[in-house]
Amino acid sequence: MDLVRRILKDMAEAGGPLKASAFVTEGTTFEEVCYHFRIMDEAGLIKATVTYAGDAPYFAVASELTWEGNDFLATVESDTIWQKVKSRVAKATGDASFSVFKAVAVKMTEAAVMAGL
């Protein structure tokens, strides 16, 4: 989920398409980023194209955030909220689906907004 959040944040900041290679780090392979591009596209978070040579991805680009992607990013953009969401999910389940992360993030963001009012 950290990679999902990073992709969303970087895309929002870039304001345009980003290649998968921009997200490759020592701990994240090109194949993992391509996989995330594909599933994030399927989930409706981003618009992405992943091109394969046989079974291996050889090019991937995320072209834009969707409404759903912007909506999720708005709930997890704060580092403080994100750390609390990860901690709460880890304590409750150890690991969870995107929908669980989103539900917890929405609740925590709403609580933070209400506390600030």
C-alpha cells in the first residue's frame, strides 16, 4: 500500500504521465511497479498501460489519476494519517485489502477534520 500511495502522490505532483521506471528503487522492482500499475488501473485509481513481451512487462506508463484515485489520495495524503491508518490496519488484521485501507483512511480523515473544527 505504500507503493500505491507513492504512485498516487507522485502522479498528483507531476500533473502528467509517469513511467514505471520512475518508481523503481532498491526495494521495489520494475515488475512490482508494473503489477501495481495494472491492478491500480483495474481498481479505477489510475489510467495505466502495461505492455508485455511474453510474460514479462517491458514498458508501463501511468497517464493520469482518476476520480477514485484523487479521492483515495485525499484521505491518505497526510503522513500522520497514513501512519495511523497503517498502524490501525496492522493491529486489526495484519494485512488488508484496498477497500479496508480506504475505509479506515476515510474514518481517520473525518475524525481529524472534526477534531480540527
